[in-house]
Amino acid sequence: AKASDATVATNYAITVEVNKEDTLLLVTTDAQAEALRRLNLYKVQRYIYSFDSDLSLLLIGLGDYIQVTYPRYGLDTSQIAQVVSINIDWFKNTISFGVLA
């Protein structure tokens, strides 16, 4: 199955055909639904923001959702983001987070 969006292809100058992925889907309607689901997932531009904190946020784990507010980058009204990376520095007592928004 195949799904496409001409606006996204134009905005991001996509000129190559993507590689086909093997699946175990046997029904065409299921394959088309999956293709559309993946298109909708990947056509939205997302960013990974990083920030440092003290160890008070130690209980936040990978995959958790947090609310991010910052006066720049369109985050002034706050946005829900998912934690995708955590790096703990025990010597400096800091945690670095990467969040997908």
C-alpha cells in the first residue's frame, strides 16, 4: 500500500521514493490504513529540545510526558513533550533531558 502528501513532499523537497518495508499485513485495507497512519506520524515536523536540571527530577523516566515552557522556540504557551533521552552526571549532580515535542 502507498500513501503520499504532495504538500509535505514540496515543503521538504522530497524527490526520492522511500524504501518499501516488509510487513505481515495480508489485507489491502489494513496495509493502506497502516501506510496512512505512518504518513500522518512522519509528516509533522518535530524537534528534540534538551535542557539540564538538578537531581530533583530524578524520578522522570524515558517515555514519560512532561510539560515544557520556555519563552522562545514557540514554547511560551507550553507544550507536552515526551522524554527521549536522559543523561545523569553524578559528579555535577545534574540531569540532561532530551524531549520530543
